[in-house]
Amino acid sequence: MNHRVGRLLFGLGVGLLAAFLAFRWASDTGPRMERQLQETVVMASRGLLVATLAVGDLEIVDPVAPDRKVGKTYVYRAGNGWEVSGYYRRSDRDLWHPYLMLLDSEQELQHLKVSDTGLLDRQDENPMLEVLP
């Protein structure tokens, strides 16, 4: 008889604890707000990438639109700003070019690193652009 009561109390305690933790997890808006902010930063970085490179239409793989076959992409906080990494290409015949973009807290471009030898001449024109061979 004592074992039944003990099991019942243990089961009830574990169930209440699980329900409490599930409620706290479901009602915590912090992770959802952070994800929304990350998506906003990535969408802004897309526009900055296209405007900075000015090579026409780009196919972009980034944290919002990942393609695991191309490679890993990231968006994360860096100091007061953000770092966004991804890949782009100009057409289906072009290779994928990796990029790393540093943005400030206002989502303004601070630095852009790309690995695209076709843009080597442009890095002299734009001090925020760094082209790696």
C-alpha cells in the first residue's frame, strides 16, 4: 500500500513539474523575438550585398534561405552589431562565392568580405569591401 501512494505522489510530482516547465517554455517569447530580429538582419544584409556588389541579380544562400548542399550559413551577434555569412552566385554557371558581412547595431554595412576574383578591381573603390582570392 505504501508503494502505491509513493508511486502516485512521485508520478503526480513529475507530471506537475513537466507541465510547469512546458508552460514556461511555451510562454517564453525571448527566443521568438531573437529569431525575428535575426531574420530582419538577414533580410537587410541581402539588400546590402546586392547594392554593394552591384553585379546584377544574385542567387543568395543565407540563414533565412539555407541550402545545406552549398554550405553552412550563420547570423549572430558580434559586439554591438551582427555578422552574417552566406553564399551567392550570379547564375547557374557561376560558382558559389562565400561572403561574411559585418553590420552595426543599425544594420548598416561596416565590412564585407567576399571570395570572388571577379571583383578584385572593386575593392580599391570601396573601403568596406575586401575581396579574397
